[in-house]
Amino acid sequence: MTTRRTRSAPRPPEGTPPPAELARQARAVLHDAVRIARWAAAGRHPDAGPARERAATALDLTPDQVRAGWDRARLAGLVELHGGTARPGWRLHAWDRDDSAVLRGWVALFDAWSLVHPAPGDVPPAAVAEVVEAVPQVLSLLQLSAGPVPVPSLLDLLQQRVAELREERCEVPPGPGPDGGAAPREHTPGPLPGPDSLARLLDWALEGLAAVGALTLGEGQATLTPLGNWAVWVKLEQICVAAQSPAGHIEQSAEDMLRACARLTPGPARAEYRAWLAARTVGSAVTELLGVARGEDALLRGLAFEALRVVGAAAEAEVRAAADEVPLRPYALIWLAEYEGADPDEAADVLTREEATWLWVDTAAAVADHGEATLLVRHLDSAVQGTVPALLDEVRAVGHPRTVQVLVALAAAHPDPALAKAVRRAAFQVHTGGA
């Protein structure tokens, strides 16, 4: 038996400015974006031509500066778009008084550096994606060097890393096949980008990172700024935390991780969600979790939204879109209500009676598949309908695909013969399409 030692709170690299100074630098990088966000928060939308001209006049900026600042405001979470209306994000409300909110906003911009500075239009998108994937190694070298690094050295590393990434994607190594020809591959990479293309992409990446304040460019060299150095350290710490996943599921798919978390109590499960999320980009993690939520297992659907609660604001747009899908709508609406400040015990009040009934059936399906019969019987008490006959009427009408199985399982589990008979009759009517 071994004792897990608690990891002490990590300290940033020696020489890293205190958070207040880092936040001051982040505010300077996002100064114009904050001004534009505050202008737009009054119900204006500077993304269109005439509005952009008005914003430029009001803020004494050029239209190009307004467009760039607006993009940064959105990427940093300073504004939220609801239809055609811009609303202030929570970070904008906290901007002048909360250094941690400022730093989180800047890190969101740092993560989106490849969107800030458009890639060369004549380079294949696949090559651009490979360079974006390889940039963390470039940043790690810059941090380890603790000073200026010549661009040719960064180019050598970039070319090596791109080659490694392509080799890792070749699941079957090359070699002679059974007939003497080339062995089949699951993925055959195209030729590496030529030196000129890779050098242009490196210049693009460095310029994009410089545009968000992560590094400075000199004569043939690049140096991380204090903000950039701190951000790279934060990312490395996230990887270290992920590697210490308490139950060891960070390398698994979202579905396998959630199945494992179904056996954990809420606290340890949230620790697993955080560790799993830290090892992935937010966008890919949210997409994978919602993919699991769209599956047939109702238990995993609920757990996927529990994991999305740990993601928080970064998942809002995709959760809001998921509210248009009938199977996900109750979960998404409750998630959004809690995100907007509702008490978790009252968040379900946002559901219509039909949505609440759908959720009741979906939860019953999860209990029937994974729980005990007594839990399914107790689940009757959570229905919004006051009586079992009313519940059965509305369950029949709601059209959930698991209605029959849920009612059959409930009838088999319930100790009251008369009620069980009524539930079985309802299951038969749903199965045969009767009224």
C-alpha cells in the first residue's frame, strides 16, 4: 500500500512578474479591445461597415483598428454575441478589479493566436494545421532558452516536429507488402512543406504570437515576453496536473472516461473531468463530450453535461447550439440556467412541462440501464406530474425513444401490483401505438 503525496502549489519560473504586473501588461495588450467592447456593450455591433465607421469616429481609431480590436474582444471573452446583439462578457464587468479575470481573458487570446493573424493564403490548410500543432514545442524552446533564440534554430525545430507529427500519424510503418510492393498504410502523408513554405509559416506563427503580446521579434530572433513566458509555464503545469489524474483516465476517450467516472462520487469525478480537460484543447474536448451526449446511453449524456460544467464559459456557445436538439435540450437549458446564475436546485424550473417529462424518461432510462430497481421506483417521486396516471399520459405523449423500455422496467420493479399493471398497460399502448 502506498500513500499519494500531495503536490505542493507550483511556483512560476524565477523572474516572473507578480500577477498584478502580468495583469497590467495584459490590459495594455487588450486596451483597444476593451474600449471597443465597452462601446459595443451599449447594444451596438461594430462588425458591420457603417457601425465600424461610427466606432472608429467615437473611439478615435481607424476602421482596421476597430475590426482587429473587435476580433480580439470576442476571442478574449469580453463580449458575447446573442443573435445580432453584443452583450458584455463577465470578464468585461470584472476587468478593472479582477486581475485573474484579465489574465484568463489574455490566455484565451493567446490560445487563439492563429485566428488573430491570417495564415498565408497560398499555403495548403493541412500544412498550416501542422505548424499550429507544432508551435507548442517552439514556445517550449523559447522558454527554456530564457532569452532570444535565432529564427533558424526555431525553423530547425519546427521542421523536425512537423516530420515527427506526420510519422506519428502513420499507424502502419512503410515496408514491403506480401507481394513485394509497398505495404498499405492507414494514412500516407504528403510531402513535407518545402523550406520556403515552412519558413513563411514560421514567420506567420511568430508574427501571430507577437500580435497577442506573447513574444517580441528582433533582427532574426524571437524572445518571449513576461506574459508569454508565464503562459507557456501555465500550459506546462496543466499538462503536469493532467498527468497526475487521480484515477488515470486522461488518455482515454470521452466515453471511456465518463463510464469510469460513473463509479466515482461527485468530487473525485470532477477531479477526473478537470484532469481530462487539461490534456486537451477546449474546443476538441467540448465537441467530444457533446458527441457522447448525443449517443444512446442516457447516463453518459448526464455525465457529459456534468463535465461541461467544469469547462464553464468556453462551452457556452456549443451548449447553446445543442439546446436546439431535442435529446439534449433539457440538459442544455439547465446548464445554461446554472451558467447564468440560477441556483442548481432551481435550474430545472426553466424547463417546460414537456421538456421536464422528456428529462424524467431519459433519467429513468439511465437508472434502468445502470441502477437498482429501488432507484427506479423512487424516481417516480421526481416527476412533475402529481399522479401516476397523469405521468403516464404525458410520458406516452412526449415521444421519448426509450419510453417502452422505461415503463416495462418500472412495472417490473414496482411492488404495487395495481400500479405495475397500469404501467404495463401504458407500455403496451406505446408499443402498439394505441391511445
